[in-house]
Amino acid sequence: MATQAEKYTYQTFWSKEDGEFVSTVAEFPSLSWMDDDAGRSQEGLRNLVAEVLSDLEANGEVVPQPFGERTFSGRFNVRVSSSLHRKLAVDAAREGVSLNAWVVQKLASA
């Protein structure tokens, strides 16, 4: 069975500037761990997240829900300038699709 810390969204990348691998976790943007070995970087961060989770729970604080356990409706609103709205609507019309379909296509290819 996976521990709660393993359920979060991790990323590890090489940092040329630091000369080490950096691991980050999306649900805790202020946390990171660096090591010259990618596996140790990931392990260090998972251990840190486990400690943070224990501290949050012990203090009765809110524990962020992992993205993988969240439910998403598939809907969100975006406010844009009237000129961008016009451009997108024209582009969608030229392609013969709805504005919604055009924006979804653009987001998917971003």
C-alpha cells in the first residue's frame, strides 16, 4: 500500500545552475530537494513531504489533497480581453468549429 506522501505529484529535473537534480512537488510548491543523484533527490523529497504531512496532521492543519485524488469537472472560466475574444471567435469560425472547441484544441496543443 502506498503511503500518503507517495500519492503527490512529483517532478525531478537537472539544474545546470545548481549542478544537481531538483525534485519538486506540485501540491507543496515551497518544498524541494536537491541531490547529485535523481533517485536520492526524489527519495529525499518524499521523506520531507511525509514529515510535513505528519506535522500538519499533528497540528490539526489542512492537508492538501493529492491531484490524483481530486475530482475535476472539466470546466473552468477564463477572462480575456475583448480583442483576444474577437480573434479567437474569428479563428474558430474560419476553422468551422465552436469557440469552445477551438480553445480546447489550442490548450491541448500548448
